[in-house]
Amino acid sequence: MARYQPPGGRGTQPRGMLPARQLPPPDPASRQQALAAFALGVLSLLGLALGLGNLRRGAFVAALTLLFAVTAKWLGIAVNRRARRGGTARPRGAVSGIVLGGFGLAFSLLWLLVLAVFWPQLSAYSSCMASANTVAAQQVCHTQFTNSVGGEISVLQNGR
């Protein structure tokens, strides 16, 4: 049995609940900034996913994606504040830009930390793998890398 709906199409409101207030749409500048925040957040994650294959290029890519992520978070937060102060609706993409920028920021910082701590080991491993022509030589490179990283981790745990 179907309930009666008045001509407004919203039906009856539960007791104690006010009808939702419709906010005016955001201005075009806020929409563009929210879209830019979203795009920069996506670029920060995409850059990390695609640009870290080369070790030498990885530090520059991580720094650039860190810049993209910080900018995405800054734009998204600024647009949300402006919408709240202006009494307008939050533009699409602002929250997504903040979230994606946060992930990009965290992963970029983590990768830069790994590069800072393990740069000698990663550099030696990269040059060893570049000169390894056989599977056995690659296995030797991998074993050397594992042993050197394990030694560095034990030094970090015990203190210097």
C-alpha cells in the first residue's frame, strides 16, 4: 500500500526534524578552485604511482607530488571555509581534493623519509641491478641489499 505524498514530493517530515535548508550554489571561482584541488590531489597520487620507477628521478617526483598534495589540501580547505562563511553550498571536489591531497602528502613524506634513510643502500642496489646481466647476479644484488637494509634497521632500532 503506497503512502500519500503531497504535491511537493517530499512527504511528511518526522516530528522534531526541520526541513533541509537549500543553500545557494557556490560561485564559479570556488567551483574552479575545488576542481583544481581535486585534480592536484589526483596528480599527487598518480605521480607517485607512475614516477617512482627510477631511483634518481624518484626524489624529484616525490618532492613535486608533495607540492601538489599540499596545494590540493590548501585549496580544498580554503574553498570549504569560503563556502561556510559565505553561506553557500560546498563545491564538488573540495573534500575529495582534501582527502586525495592528504594521501598524497602522507605517501610523499613516507617516500622521502625512506630515500633519506636508505639512500646509500638504494643507490648501491640500483647500480648493482643495472650491471647485473644474469638472474644469479640479480639475486646477489638482492641479497646484498637485504643485508644492508637489515643492518641499517638494526642500527636505527638500537641507536647509534
